[in-house]
Amino acid sequence: MKRICLIVVLFLSCLVGKAQTANELQVLAKKAYTSVDYKKAYSLYSSLDSIMPDLYFYDLWYYYVSAEIVDYYYPEIVVDSAKIESLLYRLAQSYGVERSWFYTSFCENIKLHERTYWLQIDSLITISENNRCQPFIDSLAAMTERDQAVRNMEWTEETMKLADVVDPTNTAKLKQLIEQYGFPTWELVGQDGQINAWAIAQHSTEYLPYFLKQYRKAVEENNATRRELAYLEDRLLVENGRPQIYGTQFLYSVTDSTAYLYATVDMEHLDDRRIVADLYSMEDYLKRAQLGNIDLRRGYGNYLTTYYPNLNNDFNPKQYVYWFPKDLETMANHYYEDDTALAVKLAKKMILFGHTLDDEWNLPKPLMDSAKECYSELRTDYERLINKEVDSMINAMTSFDTLVKFLETNPYHRYEIDSWNGHIKKLIREKSAILTKQDYQEFFAWLFKQVESGDYHLYEYAELYDEVHHRLYRTSYYGQKKFDEKVRIYKPKQLESRRKEIGLPDSR
């Protein structure tokens, strides 16, 4: 019997041990808290506090709230009143927390102002408020007022021009204030002041890397929230044409009233990352945000592919981050007549996103010449993003099975490797004699998932599919690649519906 008990104890210890890292406990505790399981949340936050004494602000706040609720509503659980008092002191002393936090409605029956130690807590908050930098607070408030005044207007071309003036002015001023007073911590500017600073930083382009560095350091020192940092991290990634981490950045299309999520890494574990960053789950966020139609299925990489054939004069390229050279090429051609400078920038970006001198350039010669003048420099910038180890491994693959298994078990992003599209085409052509129709079906089902995640271009997919379909059946399935005039379209009456199904524009 003793042996059995010992085995059970050891087994349970192993189970508990699996969830003992700080990160795991944070996720589990936050999930319990948001699902209103305060007993479980209190237990997990107690464990977290024992291995991480300097708790992050929101963890400390959720721990405190859970303790209060458990103490009041669950008399069978003994909560040391001294523990609650100490949590309050830690909140008031360390973070310059707003007074309103302590009058929250998390529990109507908990009346802090009636407790013996409340006057001491209240005095600590007052000291914190009196030590704040009022000139910094006033400047942030004035800048935020200008920022929001623009964004509360109807979003027109004139409004965007105004924002292009207000945002650089505000962000340059914010950088100046940080250099003068220091990072806008809660102790320095209060909660509202820090939110104002973060909102301004979000609208920066030139100084976004600077602000991100500041916020990373501040979070490490418990002087800023992980939520603010997550937004800035995602913002910079999207600005650089890279998949975001926390799913905070959306593109709202006026055309079809749909909000498109910018491409996001590892969607399967997105909510876990959001929880650690003190963000709502994606489902809860979408309910609260009331964004209307939401498209999470399609990766942002194919948004342009789907819509750019229908460009009009109202289209604003500044809204977009271009990922694929094909999209950049189309946009450069579109703006060549009306805005040559913009067209040149787009042509240069083709190189920054992997286009080489060996690739086909369907651009007017002046555009090509302008881009190629700085090819070497731009190519060097592109290669800095390449994961050379992963790139060489992929290029060494000699079969589809090994390629697919590798990509499925080793998360990567398209920007990290150099033109694996070319390698896929090479494998298709070299192995076509030994691949069965089922092999092709399974492979293209997998490949379309890469299209949906924004890691493969829709046009490349359709062209490659047509090439294989032609080899197998002597017909073109999507009508995307015409090998010669004699090639027939597979079931031509259904061509447009097939193209529409995967997001291709009308071929007519």
C-alpha cells in the first residue's frame, strides 16, 4: 500500500512539475482569472508569486482581486488578511497605480475605504500622484488631443494628409520629452499619461524602433505593460512586411467592410501568447472591438493579390505592407504615370522582398534602371533577414515528403528563406515522372494552406497548379498560365467560379 501511495505521489508531483515555470503559470492563472475561476486563479497566482517575487503589474492586480473575491465568497478557503494587505501595499508603492483601480466594481461588497489600513494605502497613492511630472502629463494630453482630433474625422485623402503632418510632429515631440524627462512610467505621468504616450508612439514611423526599445526596457523593469509592448512589437513587424506575433494589427477595408488580420505567426498558439501579453483572447477581443466582418482565414499576403486588379484613384498604398514582388510590380506599374517617385520606391521594394536580377522584370525600363542602380545595397538588406541555415537545409531537400515534413515541424516565415518557390518548382519538374495524382493532390492541399497563411503567393500557386494539371490532363485548370494558344481550359464554363473560390480575380 505504501508503495502504491508513493507512486501516486510521485505521479502527481510530475504533473504539477510540468506547470511550474513562470510562463506556464502566467498562462494558466490568467486563463483561470478570465474564465472567472477565482479559486484556481488565486492558487496559481500564489504559486507564481513564490517563484517570481517581483510580479508584473497585471499579475499582481489579478492576484489581489482573486484573493479578495476568494476571501469574501469562499469561507472554506483560508486567505490570510495580511496577504491581502501586503498585495495592496505592493500595488500602491511600486506602480503609482490610479486611485480609481481601488474603487473598481470587481466586488460591490468589498469596501476598502472602511478597512483600518486604507488611510495608509490612500496616502501612498497621494504621494505617488504628487510626485508626478505635470509638464510631461500636460504635453502628452495636448499631443493626444491633436492625434485623436484627426482620427475622429471622416477618413479621407485630406484627413490622411493632415495625419501625415500631425503624427511626425507628435512623435518627434514624444522622443524629445522622453530624452528630457525619462520614460513615461506610471510613477512619472500616471496611467492615463502612459496610455497617451503609447498611443502617440503607435502612430510613429521614423521613431518606432526607438520607442520599441524604450518599451522593452520599461517592461523588463515593470514600468510599462506587456499589452503596450505587444502592440508596438506587432506594429513594427507589420511596417517591415513581416508576420506579427500577437495579432493586434488589422487592415480595415472600406470596399467590403471587412477587417483583415495581418499575417500572424503560429495561429494555433496565438491566444496563449495574447494571454501572456495581457490581451484578450482573439474571440473575446473581436466581440469587444465590434469590428464587423472579420477575415482571419486568409493571410494578409493574398489580400493585395485578390484586389489589386481593381485599383482605382481612391486606393492608398500607404495603408499596405507589400510582401510579394508580384504585388509590388503591379503597384509600381499602376502608379508609374501619376506618381513616378512612389513607383520607384515600389520597384526598389521588390528587391527588398527577394526579387533578383535573374527574375523576370515586367516594369518600364526607367523603373527597372532606378531599382537596379541600388540593387547591391538593397539585396544586402534583404539577405540580413534570411535564415541561412534554414535556407540551405530547404535547398538540400530532394523530395516533397522531406520538404513538407520539415516545414510542418520547423516553423518558419517566408521572409526568412530565399526563394523556396523556385525550389518547389524544381522538385515538381524533376520528380514529375514518379509522383502520382494523389501525391499532387495532397501536396497542393498543403501548399494552399501556405497561401492562406500569407507565406506563398496566390498567383504562384495557380500557375504551378496549372503547370501540373497540364502535365496530367493536358488542360489549364485556373487559366492562369497559357502554355500556348492550343491549350484548352478545363471545363471553361466553370473557370470563373474556380478562380473566385481561391481568391483569383475575374480572368475576363
